[in-house]
Amino acid sequence: MRHPPSIDGYGAGGFRVSGVWRPGSLLILDDTPRDWRPCALDELEVADFDPVVEGGVGLCEFVLLGAGTAARPAPREVREALKAAGLGLEVMASDAAARMHNVLASQGRRFATALIVI
């Protein structure tokens, strides 16, 4: 049985994941939280999604991207690379994405969560 991590809090430079404070941006892939490089949407690069793309659609259906304080489109290169890999992309502000992560995880969905720090 899967036990996906919950995002219990956010702000002040990080995220609380299953009760553990994690400073900086966050990537949750295959139910494993890990540090993530970009600190702003304009820093986002295709390589930031390499772990997601390497896992392919068997690992997740789509990427839930928290874009920071406001929802804005991801860079074109990122959108195209994920599409070419057969992965969807849902973009919203990081606070909304953190809440959506918990809803989707409770439904048993297979997805990656990538949250830019707020």
C-alpha cells in the first residue's frame, strides 16, 4: 500500500512534508521528497525535470508545478520537453499546488509535485 507524503505547511522559505521541515524548493517523485534546485520560475530549466522524465509515464501521469507566489506558465522549453515525454503539466501558485498535492495523493494518483519555494 502506498503512503504518499503529505504537505503540512508552506512559506517562510520551505515546506513541511509529513511533519519534517524542508527548506527551499521541493520535488516529490515516487512518494519521495527531495531538494529541488530552482528558486524562481524564471530559473526553471528542462534539466530540473530529468528525474521525472527518466521515470517516464510509468512513474507518473503528470507534473503538478507550484510556480511560486503566482501562477504563470512554465518556460516553453519545459512545457515542450514534458509533452514530448508524454507527461502532462498543471501549473498553479505553490500554495495552491501544495494543497492540491494532498488531494491528489489521497486519491491515489501517480504524479510528481515540483514546488518552487515561497
